[in-house]
Amino acid sequence: MNSKQPTKSQLLGTDSIPALLIQQALPASIGILVMSLNILVDTIFVGNWIGSIAIAAINVVLPVSFFIAALGMAIGIGGSSIISRALGADNYEKARKVFGNQIAITLVITILSVVFGLWFMDSLVYSFGGKGAIFEPAKFTTALYYTVFPF
């Protein structure tokens, strides 16, 4: 008797939609929750030990970090959709090429984001509300973010 278990790609065609939805959406939902908790914990620690100016500086950087996260999610979701369709059509070569393109475009966008972010940092900080006493701490926070962003 052969009790061979189906592969994950076979389950996508046979499992129930609610089970598949939970299985596919749960990792992304957990990622968004962790990102939100990270912001909350940062705000608590910074507010308790550094002060309100530092919290304002972090809030100036949040739109930048959300924009970069959105770009990453767009590349990931778009590429995953194309890869899924390619795998469903048994076109493994196309799936490999799309994955390679995802990696390449992620690297290009990361490098361009860091270069342009650091180059136009003063304008970015000012346009997102970093004025007066908040400008220098927000500029430092933005520089720190762009420095560690690629990692």
C-alpha cells in the first residue's frame, strides 16, 4: 500500500479554500503584526528613556519605512502571483526566472532607495514634519534607518 503524501503544490488544487486562505495569509499577517509591535515597543522605550522629541523623530521616519515596506510587499506579492501561475502551468523555468528577477529588482530598489534617501534626507525630513527642534533628531533617525535598511 502506497501512502505517499501530496506535495504542497498539489494541496493548492485540492484543499479547501478557507484552509488555504489561512495557510497563505497567516505568515503575512504575523509579519505585519510584528512590524506594528516593533513600532509600539520602540515608542514605549524611546518615550520612557529619551523623551518626546525622540518620539516625534521616529514618527517623522515612519512614512519612509512604510513606503519601503510597501514596495517590498508589492514585489513579493506580485512575484508570488506570477510564480504561482507558472508553477500551476508546470512552467518551472518561468518560475525560476521570475524569482531571480524579484531578487534583482529588490536589490536595485534597495540600493536606489538608500542612495536617494540619504541624498535627499534633509528634504524628506522637512517634508514629513521634521521642523524646529525635531529636525536634527529626525535627520539622525532617518540616516540610521537608511544605513541599516539594506540588512
